[in-house]
Amino acid sequence: MKLLMVENILSEGIPEKVQKKYGLTNGEMMVLGMMDPTPTKKLLEWITKHYVEDMRNTNGYPSAGEAEKQAFTSGFHAKHQPVIESWFENIEKKKDNPDFIKDLVELLGNPNHPIAKSPADINVYDGLYVLRRITEFAEAFMSKSDIKKQSIKKKIGNYLIVVPKSEGASCYYGAGTRWCTAAKNANYFDRYAKDAIIFYVINLGKEEGEPLQKVAVLKYFNPKDEHDINVGDYTLWNVADKQLKGLDPEDIFPKDVVKWMEEYYNKSIDSPQPLSVKAKTKAIMESLHTMDGMYLTSTLGPGWRFDSSDYEMDGTVSFAKEVPPEGWYIVYATPYYDGRNIVPVELQGPEGDVLANTSFALTPVTNKHENVGPTLAADYMKNMKSIIKDFIEEFDIHDHTWLKVNADREFCSDCGESRALGVTPYPDSDNVQGTMTRRDYLQLPDEYLFDIGIEQLGLTADQLRAKPDKRGRVDLIMWAQEHGNKEEEQEIEGLENAKQRLSKSEQITDLEFSNTDKGEKFLKIHYKEKGPGGGPEFVSVKYNTPEELQTIYKSLDLLNI
């Protein structure tokens, strides 16, 4: 649908000014247009400008061939389209949020920065790198209400116990401390959360900044041998991030606070915990590597092959099929690409052009799931097969069925594409240049036999329909091909004999029609032989149809009798 939309816009001429300004081809504008998610294509000129800058800064581009240039355009699309789409989606939602603008100003270091004043105006962004940085920031930003939802809280007396469930919540409730789990840069929340339950115990009766006003309490469910920490051990850290060695929670917190943390810990280690994107990526790729090189003939058709062999080198996972003579169709679909919790999917055509793109999310998994890798891989394959089937239907991706239709050409009966034949066959065909053979005709559907017989050989539809089956029609066509535009005389029983006998006759005296008990039809021709002593004789010719009778009359010159 997106491709069709862009084509409609091109036909309306909206990007013509941009295309003319930068001197780009229709193919380039088609791809760049697909990168702009806005209905009015208001981002197109900015995208085009930075595409041209990237292109000119690429070594060897001016002298590159057409295929290399198309590959560059497709690569630019694959690299930057997800970022532009995410930027537009996130900025539109958050541009009027005061907390977002406040944090954005802090990131930029200048309240008068053009991006801080107009974050939704793409023209104030100096380049694609800046756009990516702001997009990543916008993706990670959460409002205070969102942050508070990503935590568990319990108030007991003067104490507020917080269990942060995200880095954002950890930073919010750990503000004013030097904890690495609450740092804005080089944050270690995820690293600690995979091994321990993190509690922030806040003493509401103490002034902010006092050493024990906030205490980070970590209770481990995984051992840390390098730090001599066992399962169930606590570590405690004050506001200044100094470890309170030799102290247990009971030494500094009321019993009810300690009891609540113990009970929460015991429930948590028995409840499922979502796996990180990194852990899911590792698990699914281990399973997908076992399928590397697998053909999906039964579900997608001949030739479709799964390939994960390039993942370690360039991070790509793909499905591909070669369709001669066009080339390769490739579907790129790397799980959790670029650390995102989705699978982006892109279809590239034989010329390296991007035909379509989409994405999907894999089934959620936790640390309680058995066989995480196989589970994710099965879901991945199920989704990919469905998506590729849709691509196959939408873009008519198929193996050509080449049928020879005359001495010099063959064509595909599925799509109508045709090509000239030579003395040697193409790799995907057995047909060669030369006179049509019985085998060639037998491969053709009946409708093509009628077309060839009537249009090329001068036969009639009635002649062809009179044959009981396809082989009979092919025999008739072969005869017509050999003898030219003549009636099929040798097919009528007794006709040749009658011609020879009548050639010696003096006069045809009578015509008589008869039928046998079996229903066979005969024309009996009475004649007088030439020469002295010549007496009356007769000869019979068998016929089945009025058309054959007409042929007999014409062949024996009986029309005037």
C-alpha cells in the first residue's frame, strides 16, 4: 500500500521540484518517498538533501555502475528509514510534554537550541546522526507518570520502599545519589537487575542528601563468585554509593520493612521475569543457526532458502530466492535488529530496489520459559512464512513455466513474459530454437493449441474440436505444419483408395449413403470404368462428421453431382 501511495504522489507531481533540484532518478525518488511517513511528504526534501550529501561523500559513487548505485539507495533506505519513522512517531507524541522538553534542553545544554524550540521541525536537525541521537532519546523518554508505573512501591511508617522495574524508574527514584543504577550515563541498572532484586529504601523522615536518607538494597538470586556473594545474600549502599559492609537490613531498618522485602523477594524469584533483548537475541540466533541453509519448499515453494551465515559479519538474517532471468529476491529479517524489541522486514527486488517493508513482534518470553531459543525461532519462522507468502502474492514472485510457442520464442504461461530462443537452452528451460515438435505441442494448454492451429496454420475450430482428445489435436496440427493449409485427407478412411479408383473411371453414376449395424457411416460412389468392356463399379469411403463428408466431396470433386 505504501508503494502504491508513493506512486500516486509521483503521478501528481508533488516531489517534482525536489527531484529537479537534486537531479535524481524516478527510482531514487520512489525509494526516498517511501522513507517519509507523512501524508503530505513534508519531510521529503530534508531526506533527499541528506541522501545527496551521503552519496557525494561515498568514495567511488560518481563512477559506480547502475547496480552499485541502486544498492547504495537501498542501503540508505534500510539504515535510516526506521529512524525517521520512529522520530516522527515519538516526537509527535512528546513534543508538547513539558518534562520531555525539560530533559531535551538538558541533553542539548542550551534552552535556545533550535531543536529544543521546535523538536518536530525536521529542518532544524543538522543531519542524520543528530536525528538518530534525538530519536533514541525520545524513544527512551518516559513521563513521570509512566516512570512511576514502572515500579513497585510500599510505604511502611516513615519508609518508602521502591522496586524499580526499568532504568528510567531507577533514575527517577535514585535521584540525588551516586548509585550506578541511577546514573544518567553509563547506567548499570540492567546489569544488576539480572542477578538481584533491587530495593530503594527511602527514609521520609531524613533530609535529602543524608547518608542513609536513601539506601540501595540488593538481594541476589544469582551467585556472584567473584565478589563472594551467594544466592539470598544482601548488599547495601548509601547515598554516596559506599557499601555498608558488615551491616544487614535488620541493623538499619524496622522489622516490618525487612519482612516486606523478604516476602517480595521470595515471591519474585518464583514469578516469571521478562528476558532482556540481548538474552532473547542470543537464544534465538543459536536456534536459527541450526536452520542455516534450510529450504522452505513445502511452505513457500521451490528455491526459497533461509540464510543466517552472515549474521556474525554484518548482522543480517535473510530469506532468498533466485528467479531467472530477473535475479534474486531477498527478504532481510534480523531478529531484534539494532537492539529493538521487533523484527524489521524488508523485501529487495532483483535490482536491489526496496519493494516493501514491515515489522512484527515476537512472542514474549521470561526466565521461566523452557527452550527459549526454539520457542522464539518457531514464532519467527511462522511469522516470516506468512509475510513472505503475502510478498509472493503481491509482487507475483514465481518460477517461470517456459512454453515454446513457435520456432523462435518461448513464454511463461503464469505471467506472459516471453523471450527469444537460441540453439542452446537457457539454464531454466529445455526449449531450443527450431521447428515445433510433438513434445512442444503436448506441453501447451488446449487454448494455445487452438490459437496456433487457427492463427498460424489455418485450421478451423471445428476441425480441432472434432478430435477426441489433446493428442488428436496435436496430430492434426503436426500434419498441418507439414503439409500447409490443406485438408487432413489421409485421416479419412478409404479416401486415398477412392481417389485412385475414380482416377480410372469414365463417369460417376450415383452416390449412395449407408449405415452399418454399428452405426458407421459410408458414402458409396458408383462409377463406370473407362475402356472397352468397362462395367459398373463402386467404391466406399467412411466418414464420421459433416466436416469429413465435406472434405470427401471436395477431394473427389463430387459437389456438382
